[in-house]
Amino acid sequence: MGTRTLVVVAVTLLVTTLAVPAWADPVAPPPAVSGGSNYDYYYLDGCYRQPYQVVDAFSKAPTIIAYQLAGMKQAGQNRLSIGVYHHHGPDDGTAMDSTGGRLPPQGQQNLAGLLADVKQAGFAEVTVVLHPSDGNDPRSWSSWQDALYQENWQLIQSLHPIIAAAGLQFHLDLGGELTASTDQSLLLRYDQQLWQAYTAEFGRADTVGFSINGNDPGQVLNVGKMYGASPPSIVDMHIYGDEYGQFVYNDQQLRQQGLTTQPVIIGEAYYNDKDAASGFAQAARKTGRQIYYLTQWPKTRAGNTECSRVDVAPPTAYAEYAAAGF
């Protein structure tokens, strides 16, 4: 190779390198496998779900949970979202005690054991969703509660190595639907402060930030304020009803705030719902924004109205979303 050729190659490489800003968000590759479910409860007693949360109760029902994981995998699911519910106080069957900024030893063992079983069942990826509850939920604060903020942040720090050690591809949701909405200045402060702390310690490659309630038009408007110049590389959005219209609206608002390349995880949607699957597929084509994958919530669109939040356990069926390519 002559000297002139070497110079041309060097210049070409330099121009190519400069053409991609160092701060550009990585774009997730197209998913090789399907999405799946939010797997939070392994049983319902009518509508009563409190003592059947899969992390809190894992040590009480490991065989049942392993069997259900195998059933979901066999039904075509390959990704899961798993909630970690916690508060400053005694375990209530769903929310574990996070006093001191960490779960009790049994809670830590339960999370590690559950993630090991998820991997053993053959799932490709998991999102772990933090659900600070009761007084730990910043939406309940009337003034800034620094001790509870610190407890929540320390809990995340203590859980991160447990999740990473599972050997699964994962994302961490720093707060389920905790994106600040209109006139939620305390929550916005919480989001900004926790995002800065998390990214300083762990970076932003393994987190969705805070998932967005896509049915609350005020939440998506605060995304730019929350993350500033360093948004997450993937966005987690929850949408129930008018899936096409809600997705298009949220996409437009994200674009106006500079989030143009981030793929979306549909972190919650109606259970095994043909209309939702069709709406999301149409919206993705309309907007050009990739839906990386979808994890359905165990609530049917026209299900038991007495069960306000969950009416399916376990969430095994996935055929409607699979048929639409999710």
C-alpha cells in the first residue's frame, strides 16, 4: 500500500469518527426474540394478590414459580418485567422492608433466586422495576424527604450487583411510572437527583430511567427536564387504550425534546390484546420509532371490573402480541 493510499485511509477514518458524536445514544439492535409479561404475582385469591408477589414470596413457592416460568417460555415469551416493591416498614406480602437502604437477607436471596430461575428457564432479558411504596413513594410527599430519598437510592445501589450477577441482559426501571407530571415539582426534583446519582455511578446503558405513564399527557412533557443532555438510550412507556393515538402523541412529544433515536419498550399494556397489538404495530410504522419489545400487564381490557389492577395470574398467554411481531 502506497503512502498516498495510507493518507486517504487515515483521513477517511478520521472523518468517519468525527461524523459520529461521542455523546450519540447507542441504538438498540432489533430484538432477536419476542417480549413477554410483567410477572409480579403467581396467584390470585379472587382479586386478592397481596401475599403472592413473586420476589417477596419466592422462597415460599419456588416450584410453582419455576413451573409458571416454563409455561410462559413455552407459550412464546422471552422477556419479563419483574417488580421490586418496598417501603420503610414491615413486610406486607408485596412491599418488602427497605429500612436502612437494603432488603432483608431473605428478600435479597429471593431476588437472586428468582433471577436465576428466569435465566434457567431460557428468558433472554429482564427489566427490574422499582416500586417505592407508601412513604417511600415520592408522589406522596408534601415536602422533600431526604432520608427516604437516600433510602431509595441506597436500595438501588444494593440491588444493582445482585441483578448484574444473575448473568441476564437487563434494564433497571428506577421508578414505575415515576416520571414527573404537571405540577409535580417534588417528584421532578426526585427524578433529576436520582438520575444524576445513578448515571454517575452506573452509567446509562442498563437503565430506562423512569418509565412513563403514556396515558398521562403531562408525564412525557417533563422528560427533557428530567434527563437534560443525558437521556436514557431506551424509553419505557406504559399505554392502555387508544394504543395508536397514545403512542403517536408520546412519540411526537419525545421528538420535540430531542429524543429522536431511542427505541421504546412498551413496559405495560393490556393482557394478550389483539387491538392493542394492532394499534402499537400501526403506530410504530407511522412514527418510525422502533418498539424494542413489549411486556404485557396481567390485566385484561374487558376483564373482572372488581380487580382494579390485576385479573390474571400467571400471565401465560401471549399469542395476540406474538402474532403482531412483538
